[in-house]
Amino acid sequence: MPRVIPTEETGRIELAELVEALNRESFDPADEESFAAMAPMLKRLANNRDFLAEIAVAELKDRCTRQSLENRYSAQVIMLHRASEKYFIRANFWPSERDSVLRHSGTSPFFYHVPHDHNFSFLTVGYLGPGYWSEYYEYDFDEVVGLPGEKVDLRFVEKSRLDPGKVMLYRAHLDVHNQLPADDMSVSVNIMEASNRLPFINQYRFDVAKCEIAGILTRTATEALLALAANHDGGNSRDLVESFAASHPCDRIRFAAIRELAESADDFDAAAETLARGAGSANALVAGMSRIELARLEANRGWIEG
Ligand SMILES: [Fe+2]
């Protein structure tokens, strides 16, 4: 369960004042207490009932130029500030089941009914509406390899809502939630931890009914480009994929390189041999994922060779 941080702040601040506080050297989003100490400031920003509408109007007047440049999310998110390697600030819209955007787009663009953890910490406040619901769990990240179907000790904590003005700190690799639609359109404002290392640390999707890892949500451009490089005969692109498979510091990327080498192999036996080498890795994720991929390949042997 994310850490609920009680705050009785009644004053209001502008977004720039929050940014100024976050830009101080002493703020470290990777440190739980440092992050939690920003709760009163976030609450004061939430007490400002005008700033978000003013930003939205300014963005619309500018044809959302800044959003196009800085916002890597869907239209669910307004990026409010992004100028630091350490953090960014965003507003999230949480439609209810009655809202046309949910009826027409479905629940997946809003990450509803997709139980997951986060590979970053974030501080959030309910800004508008009754707030989204979540079923909260906790788990031990260090006990998990990350293989699909792997059993996880998921501990249910409670179902609750991000009520207006409630401030919560979601802790990376600990808090899991199954997010459910708000009863009415709601908005939250988040301070998000940012770091160049995050793409290399796994964020998981869970099957909470089975208490299993359902998959890894983290994707990077590297993994997509490995597929292209493995199939490209020119230059030394296959050498590059082989070197990633052998020694990239991220085990998920090492496995992706092995998988793409196998996918692009000349024949079934070469593909199976590549995956068998991966299955012999001393790293549990690389070995386990390679075993799963090898089993999938073997199951399709007749189809591939026929
Ligand atoms: Fe989440």
C-alpha cells in the first residue's frame, strides 16, 4: 500500500514554487524520506484550484507544442514540468465508466484492470473528482526473477481511493495496484522519479488471482532495434547483437539479444542452439526466459521445419 502522508496544509502555491523546491540539491526522489518531505508542497499546489486549467488553456492556445515535445504519454496526461534528470510533474485524467472516452477507447489506455508495480517512486495527490480506485498489494522485488508465470508472494492490503487532497507516496518495486475507474472523471497530480537507469529495471504486470508475474512491462527502443540489427547483414550489426547477448549489463536486454539472434538464425538447429546457450546462463532471468523461448520453439518444430 502506498504510504499515505497526512497533511493539513491550507495554503496554496504556484507550480513554479514547487519546481523551485524540487530543484534544490537536497531533493532526492530515490530516497523515501526526501520524497515524502515534499508532500506538504504538493498538497499546497493541489489547493491551487486554477493552475491546471490555466496551463491547459495556455497549451491549447499554443496548439500543445510543449506537450508534443515533452509528453511521451497518451492524451490521458498533461506534462506540467520536465526539465530535470531527477523528476517530472504531470497531471493524469481518470475517466469513469460513464465517460465517453472510456466507453469508446476501452479501459486499457488508462491502465485500468492491469495490476502492476512501478520501477520508479512517485508522489501523488487527488486534485479533482472523487479519485480512482485501487486494490493495493505489496511484494518483495528482490525475491522475484521476473519470469512469466512465476509465483509471487503478493500480499493484499486494501481497496481504497485517491480522495481529493489525499497525498500518497508509491514506492518503487514494493507497491502493486490494480487500478479501477473513478466514479466520476478525476484528476491526480504526480511528481515522478526520473532516472536514466529506470529503463533497465523491470516493471511487472501481475496476475493477482494466480499470484503470478504476468509479464514485464518495461520496454526500451534498444529491444526493438536489436530485432532490426540481428536481421541486418551489413556492417557489424550481428556482432553488436552478439556482444549485447554476451555482456550487456541489463539481463532483460541480454535475453532480448539472445532471442533476436535465435529468431534470425538460418535454421531451426542454430536457433535452438542459441537459446540452449542462453538457458545455460548463470543469470536466472536470462536462463529462464531462454528456456521458455526454447520450449516455444520446440513446440513449433514441426510447423517450422515442415
Ligand atoms: Fe500505477
